[in-house]
Amino acid sequence: MKRDTAFWLKGGGVAFHVATLGVLYSACGQPAAEGRLSLPSFGGASASGGASGGGTAAPVGGSVSTGTGGSQITITSQPVAGQANMTCGADSHEAMQKPLAMYLLVDQSNSMTDMQDKWTPVASALKAFVSDPVSAGIKVAVGYFPFSSLDVTVKCTVSQYAAPDVAMGLLPDNSAAVVASLDAKVFPVGMRADERGSTPTRPAFEGAASYLTGWLQQNPDHVGVMVLATDGEPTQCTTNLAQDVVNAIGKVAMGTPPVQTFVIGIGSVGNLANFAQAGGTGHAPFIVDGTGANTQAEFLAAMQTIRGAALPCIYTLPTSANGRPDPNKVNVDYEAGSGAASVGLVRVADKNACTGSPNSWYYDNPSNPTSVVLCPDTCAQIGKDQKARVSIALGCDTRVR
């Protein structure tokens, strides 16, 4: 393996600083064997990882064999775990993050306005979110539940939720449509309307998820997430118990393509922890103020957190000069926005192996990879740095843990 290595050699009263970069060369200018560097000795001896004979060598994790009086010194370099910027002829590419498609499924039932006005601050927070320049580049669709109808059967029909109120579109272009949709929802406080009665969470979720799944099948280069915002437990409709909602959320999280779900509770709502766990994001539900006093600020903060967490740490595997790269010669490096030295991330077997493994990544499909996926902790760390740069290098033996 060809690795960057630096070390000191001492012999015969002369000290040399040797750095091997990529292809290693002998002292005569000819390429040495892979991972080996040959130099003439100077009447001294160096030892493997230490000192012996008439010379000394700083330990570099390699071995040094010597003789006396002009014999050859051979250094065998060892790989350094986590070392970045390998120069064994690697072809480096800036990592291309998969774009995000987000479906916002928002509760518009009577309870959002019958006692306190929770609707207005939630709507204001959503308008601020889609208008925020930081959200540019995300695709967003918006749907509401219950479906506005006096017929309970209609409200409980999955197909009524299969088309969103605002179709999936790129921000900021789609922000005007989202704002107009929210502005059209005028709900007088304290006035209950029969068409807004009930909370058909399960059919609404299934219909919305079917739309997002279909959209993702037509746009496989994207990653999709649901955001479920509600202020109450499921009511009315058959198979609309809390466990039915958990089952529906879990089904799409394990589906093809997978769709994870973030949950926002507007006030204290039972069973949301189970909803969030089924969503597969690793995040507990976001519980925001349900009185209306701080609802807007807290809901917007939750959306901003979700945006950072949902932006996928999934990067398309670039092609090599020969087409599909050798999956055993792919490395991922992370460079902080501060300009600190690059960190070489290490490949683990799969997502389950991420636990307790910092600075790690894995393949989406080990047998036929198309993407590299950062482990959750690594993704969260890099997600905090808006100027971070992730690169994928092809050609060097993969760093593995």
C-alpha cells in the first residue's frame, strides 16, 4: 500500500528526513517495491520501531533492515488509520450530495384553533421556513388533514390525500405556492367547523406517503422525508389507532425507496414518541409550545433542525476513468470549513457498525454500491459546518475499520 509517510534516519553522524509521497522511489531514483523505500546506509544501523547498532530511527510503525559500511537500508511503510489525502495516484472528486425532497403533512383540525390559535403561528413558521434562503435547493410539497368534507367516509379515504395541496417543487421557486396555500387557510379562533372535525392521521399519512414514494420512484436521485405535524391523537376512521399510525410510518421507513418521518407535536400529544421511533430518523418528536405564545419560534426552530438532520449525508459514487470504480479503492475525506487539515473517514461494514465508530461511512449496497453514506454521528458533525467539504477519492486501498 502506498501511503504518505515521514520519518528520520540517522547513521554515520548524518541525519536524513525522508518523506514518501505516493509512489516510493529508491535513492537511485528508481521506483521501489510498493510500500518499500531503499536507501544506501551510512555505516550505521537502524532498528524496527526503535534503535540498535550504530544508528537510531524514530519509530514510524515500519521496519528497517541494515548492514554496515554502505549496505542498503530498507524501510517498509505501514498504513496509518484515518490518514487523509493519500497520494497513490488517487482521482479525487467533490462529493455530490443527493438532493432532498420533503413532504410537510400538517394538521388543520378544529383543535388547532378551538381553544388557542395554534394554526396562525404554525403557518407563519412554515412560510418563514420555505422563504429562508438556507432552504433553497430543497424540494417541498405540502398537504393537510383532515380532508375538508362533511362526510367522515371521505375524510377517512386514503386516496383523498394522495395529491398534495402544493405539489413537490424546488425552493425558492415553490415558496410562493406554499405561502399562498397557507394564506388560504383562514380559521376563526373558537369556531369549530364540521368539515375540519376528526384527526384521520393514518389515512392521511398513507396517502401522503404514497405520493412521496411515487415521486421518488420517478426521481431516484433524491432522498425523501415526511414531516408530520399534529396537535392531537388519531380519531375516527377504522384502523386509525396510534398503533396503526406507527405501522404505517414504519412501513414506509423500511420501503423501497425508504422514507423516514420526522414528527412535530404542537403541544403535549400522546404516542408521538412511538411515531418518531417508527420514522427511523433517530430523533425524538419535536414538542413545541401548544399555547400559541411561543409556537411560531419553536416550530420554526424544529423545522430548521429537521432541515439539517434531513439533508442527506448520501453521496453519489463517482465513476472512474474505467467506468464503475473498484469498491475496495474508494476513500472519503472531510475538510472542515475552518480550513483545518482533512480527516480521512473510515469505511465500516454497514449502518449497524456505525455505533462507536467515529468518522465513518458505509456503502448503500455493499455488493453493488452506488452511493457512500456517512454514519449518523459523522453526518451530524459535518452537518453543523455549512462550509464543510466532502471529497471522494478513487484509486487507493479503502481505509477500513
